[in-house]
Amino acid sequence: MTSVIRTSGSIVSVSIIIALLAYYYKGYTDNVLKARLQDVLSGLLRAEKKVQMTNPRRVAVGFGACMDGFVNATDLLVKLGAESAASIPHHYNSIQTVEELQQVFTYFFQHGAAGERFISNTTLFDLIVKYTHELDARWEIGGNAPVMANRFAKEGCDVLLGAKASKRVHDLLHDDVKAVGGGGGSGSHDDQSQIEDDLHILMEYKVGDEFGTYISPRANRFIVHSDRANPTINAVEDFSEALKTFGASLVVVGGLQMMDQFPFKKGERAKRLGALENVLSSIPKETKIHFEMASFSEQSLLEDLVKTVVPYSDSLGMNEQELPNLYSVLTNGSITLISDAYPRVATVLDHTRAVYKILRQTIKEENGKRKVNRIHVHTLAYQVILVTKGSNWFNTMSAAAKASLTANRHVCGSNYIHTNKAKIIMDDSFSTTRDSNGQRIPFKSDKPVACWEENDYEVCLAPNLVCTEVYQTAGGGDNISSAGLAMQL
């Protein structure tokens, strides 16, 4: 009996010791991670502060404007009567019914991928807007161009915005943003009041959210709209006229995904893209042009943009879903709707190199066309910026750091970065290519931005301090790209 008691006592003692060791080990590892996060943040901030904008740059941004309604995705779907348990992932190019909405939402949700689709059924869209209001949605200025314009202005730029802006949108623009294209451009509140806003509903979800049997692997959003004005990029003509006297250092083109699946009359889309192409081809070579990509599901549209917009662009911006889509169109003539939400660095670098090489080899610098000399890929885990050696894009290392910091600030909704609300999801080192001859670069916490040269270009990669308490994901890419661009003018 005594031996049993002693044995039991020994087991209890060992269990207590193991528990104490686990407790102290966890505390130790937590402290190590906190110290690493702080080192990375300090390194990124140092890199950001190396560049100070002294003279305001002039940036022109197009096209379109809207109001964004932010709503919890599953709350809205339940309100619409969607049956999560019966939801089968299925892709639709455009949406006509609640069932199609829940199926295409699930298609993207299961991968944690951002998506954006046109709702052709206006009655359904009106119901979605009604329920969004009933769910006390947060409404903010939306559209790629206004969001990017506001970010450029915050970074100290003077900005020209090509958008038909209502009074509501105009009042939400930064003081250093001038809108042309109707409403805000005329300065007349009567004109502005006649403009009806296009509305976008941003169905947001967090990492770990559930819908039916599916669990989201990361925080993201699915956007639905039924735009009538933005797809026609109706500010192009006024924007073009204003450009003549604005003296822009940079022209940014975005919002063209609004054309995706829109029911244009025959030949109308080609006519509008032709008008945009004429504007881009007439811009002086000393003025840089950047094209910010987005989610495209219509292959013919993306192919048209590769012919009418990409050849006039010095710089391209895209996320981890949009890069494989462009790569696929350029290499095999097809589109890729869903890609890895957490792509490995080597994969992204290989795709970026391939896009760069193809565009540099196939585009001839004639009739206003340009060879791309900058590509910025923004992912959840890191920023990659590739720049041609000798081009007039400066401060690449600082731009990568700025983009990383902006990602956290925007998603967390705070200019101050809290390391207790952030994490790093990059590995301790990364390979520069999937090929066997690639080099492996270690991740250094005190010097977090890695830069190296290859062939005729330089690459800089910065880790993100991924926000763990998400305020919003929508507009992240627009803010990130704009902040990086502002650093390099």
C-alpha cells in the first residue's frame, strides 16, 4: 500500500514538473516571438523613415467611384435565407439568384480568396442593399481610384481623380484630391446631388469563420455590385483633358474590373477601352503609368487589357490571386480563378520574373507603348517589388517596407502598430526560385527587408506584420500599392 502511495506521489510530482516546464517554456517562446516582432517592426520603421518626401508629387488616378457597405458575410447570407448546410462551391461569372450567390461565395470562402462579382438581377441586389442597411453596415468611400487617391494624398501627393463623384463621395475625399469627370469636377453641389452612387457590398469574414462545412483559412472579403456607371469608365474624356495641364509625375489606372461580365451593347466595351488606350498612348514618356489589377473572371476582358492597358504601363500592381491569373493568360491563354492563399515566396518570384520577361520581350516601345520596369506583388505574408536597374523608380527597399507597414495599419485600422496584434507567417528563410540553382536567403529580424540583384533588375522583399485583429481587408491592396508607389517617385 505504501509503495502504491509513493508511486502515485511520484507520478503527481512528475506531472507537476512537466506542467511547470511547459509553462515556463511557453513563456520563454512567447518572449522570443515578441522580441522578434519588435525587431522586425523597428527594422521596417527605420527603412520607412529613410525616405522623406520634400516636394509634393502630382499623381493622377482613374477610374470610377462608389460607396462601400461593410457587412459580416454570414449574417447577410442568413438574412437572405441562404442555407449554409446545403451550399456547394460553384463558380458563376455573374450572379442572378441567392443560391448562386451562396455557391460562388462558398467557392472563394473555402480558399480564403478575395472575389468580386457582378449581380445581374437588380431586384436581388436591391434586397442585398436593404439587408445590408438593416445589419447596421459601415459605409465608406469606395472604388479603387478614390481609395488610392486618398492614400496618395495622405502620403503628401497632390492628386487628380478621374471619377464621377457624388456630393457624398466628394465630401469624403482628402482636401488634396481634385475630382474631374462630373460632380466634384464642376464644383457645383447641384451637379453633385444629381449623381447617384454605385454601391458595393463587401461581405467580410475572419480567419476561422464557418459557413456550412467550410472554414475560412484567412480573413478576406467577397464583393458584390450591380454598377451601371463605373463599367463605362465615363470619366475618361474629362480626365484626359485635365491631364494636359495637371503635370502628373504618375498616372494610375484601376477599377477596370467593373467591366467584368457587364452587359455592354455590342462593341461598346471595345470603344471605351479604345478611348482609354488613346489617353494612355498620348501621355509623355517622362510621366510614369501604373496599372493596378483586380479580380477578373472574364477571360476576354483580361486579354483585352493585356492589349490595351498593360503595353502602356511602366508598373503593375497585383495580389497573390491576380499574379497567377495574369501569368496564366500570358503563358497559356487561360485564366486562373483561384490560387493558393499562402503562396511560397519562390513561386511568387518565379511568376513575377516570368511576367516581367514576357512583357519586356513582347512589347515594342512604339506609338506610346512602354516596357514594364516595375512589378509590385502584395500578399498576406510579404511584399515583393521588382524594379529594372537604371529605371526612375527609386527607394525600392524603403517602398517595400512602407507597403508592409501600410498593410498592417490599414487592416488593423490604426496608424500605430501593436505587436501584440500582429504575427509573422514567413519562414526563417526563403528560396529565390523553385529551380535547384536558386539561392536561399535567411530572414533577418533586425534587417527585415531583403534586396538582391538578378539579370537587369533588383528585387526587394519585406515581411508583413499580419494583423490578427482585423478591422477591414477591403481596400488593402489599393492602400498598399499607393503607399509603395509614393515612395518611389
